[in-house]
Amino acid sequence: MISAQTISIAGRRIGPDHPPYIVAEMSGNHNGDIDRAFRILDAAKAAGADAVKIQTYRADTITIDHSGPGFVVDGGLWDGRRLFELYEEAHTPWDWHGPIFEYGRKIGITVFSSPFDATAVDLLEGLDAPAYKIASPELIDLALIRCVARTGKPIMMSTGMATLEEIAEAVEAVRSAGATEIVVLHCTAAYPAPPEEANLATIAEIARRFDVIAGLSDHTLGTVVPGIAIALGADVIEKHFTLDRAEGGVDSAFSLEPAELAELVRNSRIARQTVGAPAFAPTASEATVLKNRRSLYVVAPIAQGEAFTPRNVRSIRPGLGMKPKHLESVLGRVAARDITFGEALDASMIDGEFQA
């Protein structure tokens, strides 16, 4: 863990000394059905996620109704889709926000959102949103970032596609507007993202360079990459989440299902526990098996005054005798008393002074 910071979202402490904070991203996986949105919240809660994140925009606040160059997706999961129509399908209606936030509070899971313009921030402030998220494409919209930061709430920002300079500008925009609780999520903005492009070493570098909580917004398939990210310093993991990929939806292809999210939560906690601190001594659980190491034993009877030789002293298990490193110093010395077969060798059996 690189950053020593700790922040809090809705009373949940986030940082190196706390369990990883797991965010289930609903995005457009509600498929236009508010009851499905509620079921997603229920499933995320049951899986052990800390929060569900939604997105707050309308098609006309994120793009315009146009079909010219750049306004039609070229390649990838949404190839051929017009941006306006895609966002119209995927957006979470603004009149759903109040019920979704209320339902989250009712069942005990945090809900927050990614706003995409100032009107979205106003809506979310009216709902007492506990935190905000800046999506990767908006990381370069410093006016939007400052607008969010002026709320004083914790702010997460994804770095997909961003250069180091752009990340630095975004972090400075947050701080210049007065916000202090910052999470920067390393991200590969591909859907799905190839694991070989994850570059997870970036997480610790983000924490070191910017003195922020660092995490991962992950678009790879499955749950392997987030666990590795936590071992490399991530304190927050964000993953897209759906009830059933087979039911479709704009983001379903790279979203986790409930059993997978539960697996992610379990594995994330295990991954955090495995990191620990540098240790060069037996652990508590190893204390009971120390006796299974090798040590020096008398393997043939030795009379008092007789020399220790490779024939009568060997390094064997168990580990109740002198350490094997002393064997060369013992050989050629003589026995201080009669020693029977199977005795663990100790310094008192060696004639004269012997430093073990």
C-alpha cells in the first residue's frame, strides 16, 4: 500500500488499512426497467458490494442528435450505433434517481453517480449524493471536475485514455476547487479490456505521484485482474454489474453477474489480507511446524570421548537439535558424555566450549 490517506464515503472508511471498497457499476444494465434497477441493488448488496454507481445524464446533455463523423461508433461492442441513440437507450431517467437513492438507503447499500454536466450535479446534490465519479472521457473536462469538487464530497476519477499530464491537471482541478478526498482509478477504456493492457503497476505509481487513494476501474472479463490490482495497492475496485448477461443490455457483455461479484468481494478481501507487511520470521501458524525442520541428530551410539563423525551425526528431521549449519564445526570434536542413538544434538554434549 503506497498512499497513507484514508477517506470516507457514507461512513465507510477507505484506505490501506481497510477492506477494499467494491463498487458495482449499474450503467445501462437496468435495460430501461426501474424494477430491474432495484433488483440490481438487491443483488449487489447480497454479493457484499459496498456501493452501486449509476450515471446521470440525458442523451442531449452528453452529445447532440447528429449522424456526422464521430457521432456514429466505429468498431467495438457498439459498432454502428449513433451516440445519441446509444445514450438515449442507456441513460438512467432522472425521475428514477430519487427512488434509486431511497431504495439504496432502505437496504443499506451506498448509491452514488457519475454526473456529466452541471445540471446533473445539481440533481445529485438535491438527493444528498455521498460521493461523485468522473468517467474516463470526462477526465479532461476540468470545468465539470471543478463543479463536482466544489460540492466538497469525495470524488473518484477514472484515467482511461489519459496521459500523466491530464491526470495531474484533473487532480489539481479537484484540489483547487477545495475537495480533499480523492480517489484516482487506473482504467483501460476498452470494452472489454485485454488483460495484457491492464498495466496494473500504474496503480502504485498513481498513489505515489499524487498522494491519493488509488484503485482500478476494471473492464477485463472475470475477476482475476482486480485481485492482482489489490495486491499491487488498489484500495477501490469498480466493476460493471448486471443480473444476467444473457438478458442483454448495452454493457452486459463485460459485466459481472451476481455470483461473480460475490466471488470478487471474497477474493478482494483475501487479496488484501495476503499483502501484509515484510516478514522474515516464522508466522504464528508456522510456529507449530518448526519442529519439522532439519537439525543435527546422533544416528549411532557415541561413547564419551569419541569423535563426532559423518557416521554418527547427521542432519535429519525433526528440528529439535542444533541447526544443520553447525555440522562442520561439530565434526572432529569429541563427546562430553555417552550419547544414545536418536538423541538430538546440543552444545552440552560436546566436550569443551562450543558456541551454537
